[in-house]
Amino acid sequence: MFQKYFKVQRDTVTFVIIILLEFAVLMHIDIYLKNKLQFRRQKGSDMNSNAMVHERGLAAFIRSSRNASESWNPDSSVPRSPDRVRSGIVKNIPQKSKISTVQIERLKKRKQINGNYASVHGSRYIVPKRELRNYDISYHNWNRTHRCLIPSSRKMMMPIEDLYCIKMPQVLPNFKNPCWFAESNSSQQPTLRCLPYFHVFGVCKSGTSDLFLRLLNHPQIVPNTGFLHKETWYWTWRRYGVSGIKHKPAEIVSFNDYLDVFNTTHIQSYSVSLEGGEIYFPLVTGHGDPMDFWDHTMWKYIPQNNYLADEPDVLAPDLIRHINPEVKLILILRNPLERLYSHYLHGNYGDTAITFHVDVVQSVQAMRSCTSQHNVRACVYNERFINSLKVPLSASMYVVHLKEWLRVFPRQQIFILRFEDYIQDLENSLRNLFDFLQLDDIPDEQMLKIVSLPRFYKTTKKNSAGYICRETEQVLRHFFHPYTRDLAALLNDSLYTWDDVNIGKACL
């Protein structure tokens, strides 16, 4: 009897313990969910705005601006930006800080915006209006209005360098290449650092590698240590932590890493004595990154840009001008149709002329739809939109990108030639280019060797893919016509319409 009694008691105690444990678990779950909900509500005005302003919220933008002003040290050597001021409200958020109608409506639905003010965390902020830069993008009239932003104002972006915070030293007058001596951490002797003397900045699949490697055969030109002794991938990709046309994640490259690519040992290995006994170093170096001409889709990560805006204010040309204002720029342009097809095959977008036609039709329709609703710059520099296209259409819209460079650099600082003229007359093209670079003349025998070098690369996939379909050519000619027409007018040369070139064959 007692055994039965104790058994019942033991079972009852076990049952009670189980009930208590279940109740404790439920209480912990309830507390966890409540805390999570409270955290989401507290963070809501920050995180909910992500859908409205791409990947960064208005709250993060304003909060970082407010923190920047509050944490600024007046004794700091970094200048305070006039674009970040807080006196009850945030004023003068950087230029072109336009909020679209859709974004404003979403803020209104969340009751975060009223009239010209946005309400975040109980504070009221002015909704910034778009300010236009004081220049005509069709010609050089660079306006030095951009300034270094204090570090705390960049916490809203991924940690990349603010190149406007770099004050470039005065270059050495006895070097033809822009060089200077910098203090070294590893030794007491100063280290020679150099920027590129020239930059082949475009465009992809237009013979840039062939041109660059022929340039390296000039006795005054020193190769760099980058890919093919040519490419750094810095300005467009690696400084933002991406690599390749598809912007695959990669390690972020710093400005010092970029400078390491240029071989200063070779530059100072040869010198000549001038009259009066002065030592002069005539060797130069350069790099060729053809994507720098057109791929500006990472502009939202440049601190001086406002990523609430639909289009950028500062691009790679502005940054290059700040760092290397006297760089000699070289641009080679190819028939936009042929360039696009070669780019399509080389980039593994597709592998036949038929798939190219289908993808071209879809991409052209998408681009026309975008440009009918937005400025063309807002379309060609929109990373998500450009990556959604099945062909790299924007890279062949030359006039759009060239205006960005001419906005910053004077026309006489850019050497432009057609790919078709280059391959037909290598010697004359190279001699004109050497003159532009202000390099010494080379003997005819040496020039003959340079011209006789085999062509560096030719897209062999065209042999199996076939020619561009005539129907595809018609679609592309009609699409590119306004851009090539404007390019010819900008350069005052009708050859840049490429109207005399027929490349398609019937295949549909």
C-alpha cells in the first residue's frame, strides 16, 4: 500500500516539475519575442527606410550627419565639412540630395515626413532639395567644391577611403613621372612613391591590351606590376571591394596598395645629366583599366555623394582629378555594335548570335523604359539595373561617359582614337600617341618591331558564335544612333558615327 502511495506521489511531483519547466520555457520565449519586437520598433525608423533609399536609410544618413557634427574635434587636422551642420536641424546635406516622389510617399505613410521636414527619433530634419552643379558637362569647367568628410560621417557606408582627405604632396621637378619622397615606416630613408604618368581608361574590348603592350616597348615606359603589367582595377572595382563586370566580392584595396603597383625602382634606375649638372629621370609608368571609362555604378559608396539621390555628383573622374590632375588620358573607341558583341562573348553573357539577338532586344527595351522615366545618368549608373541587363549595353553608350570625363579634364588632356583607325595604321597611331605623351622619338627599326608584334588578343569565340545577325544590327543601330550622333558632334568628327561600317549577316 505504501509503495503504491509513494509511486503516485513520485509521479505527481514529476508531472509538476515538467509543467514548471514548460512554463519557464514559455516565459523565456515570450520575453525573447517581446524584446525582439521592442528592438525592431526602436530600430524601425532606421531600418524600414532601407526599402525606400536603396540599402541605406534616411535615419542612418541623418544620424551619421548628426554624430559627425557632435563628435567633431576643433583641434583636429581634418577640416570640418560645411555640408554637415546641426543647429536643431541638419542643413545643407550634400549636393543632388533629391528624394524621389515614391520615397516621399513612403515616408508620409510611415508618418515620418511632413511638408519639408522628416521626423526621425523625435527630431525634425530638413528634406534636402537637389542642387545642380555649376557646370556644363559637355566641356571642362571643373568646380572644386568637394571636401574631405570627417570619419564619423562615413559610418553609414562601407569602410572605404575618402580620397578627398588625401592631400597630395608636391611632385619632384626632376622626374618626368609624377613622384615624391614619402616617409617610410620600415626604414629611416624616405621612399619614392609615384602616380601613373598616363592612364588608358577605355574602353573594354577595343584593343586596349594590344595598345598598352605596344606602348611598353617604348624605352621610356616602365611596366607596372598589375595584371598583364597593365591593369590595377582600383578606381572602379577594387577600392569598393568588388571585382569583375559582375561585381563579385573581393578584398578592398587601399590607395597605398594602388601606389605599390607602380615600380619606382625602375623609374629611378635611369637618369641623365642636364646642363648645369642637374640629374633628370625621364622614365614614366602608367596603367590601363578600360572599365574606368564606363563602370561608375559604385558611386553610392563615395562619401561625397548622397545615396538618396537618383544619380551621382562625384565619380571616378573627379577622384582621379583630385589625386592626379596632370595625368595623360588615353581612350580608344570601337564601333559600339562590334564592341558590344565582343564584350558579350568575352564576358560569358551568351555564346551564340541568336542568344545575343534575344538578349539585345530585351536589354534595349529595358534601357528605353528606364530612360523614358529617368535621366540617362540615373539609368547607366544604377548598379542593380545595369547588372540586370543581359548585355553590357551601357559600356557602348560612349557619349554619356565621355561627358563625365570632359566635365573634369580639358579636352587636350585626353587622346582619343578609333579602334578601326588604330588597326589599319599602327605606326601612325603610335607615333601620334608618343607625341601626345611627350616621349622621345624612336628609330624606324624599333618602330617596325613594335608594329610587327602579333596582335595581343582576339575573341576566338566569334568563330563558333557567328556574325552579328543583320536584324540585331538594325536594332542596335537604331538604339545607338542618338548617342553616336552626339558623340560625333562632341568630337567634331563624323567618323564617330560608324555609319560606314556594316557588320551583320542574315541569320534569323
